Amino acid sequence: MKRLVNFCDYFVLCSGSSDRQVSAIVDGIQDGFAKLGIKIPIKQRGSDSSWIVLDVGDVIIHVFQKDVREFYRLEYLWQEAKAINWEKIK
């Protein structure tokens, strides 16, 4: 994202299949960062838990319900950014 925007280096997009699963994913992310001693300064949640945004400075994390992710299509909006396949990094 560095070449496209000045507010983050990475955009992380992931999905859950329900409000409860989206909240659980966010809780897991926050727990992981807390273990590293990193507090997440900005957390925005819509009126429901269909889309939650976490701002970790250089990393912006979007956790969507699948249908909301398909509707907003952020992958398309940021298609010029280099995609990283995390499955291959493991």
C-alpha cells in the first residue's frame, strides 16, 4: 500500500460468516497484538458487527461478514496494491 496511500503500509481483509464470528476474529487479533504489547488505538464497529476496522498504525485490518465484503469489494478498490498470499508465507 506504500505506493498508493500515505496512511498505512498494509491492508488486511478477512471474512467471517456471522456477526459472532466477525467479533471472535477481532477478539483473536486483539489478543494476539496484546501478547506482543501492542494496543490497537482505533477500533470502529458499525451498528452491528458486520464490518469492524482495526487501525494498528501501519496496518489497517478490515474484518467483514462475507456478504458485506462482497458488497464493498475493497480488493477491487485497492487492486493496484501488491497482494500477499498469507497461506504461502506460513
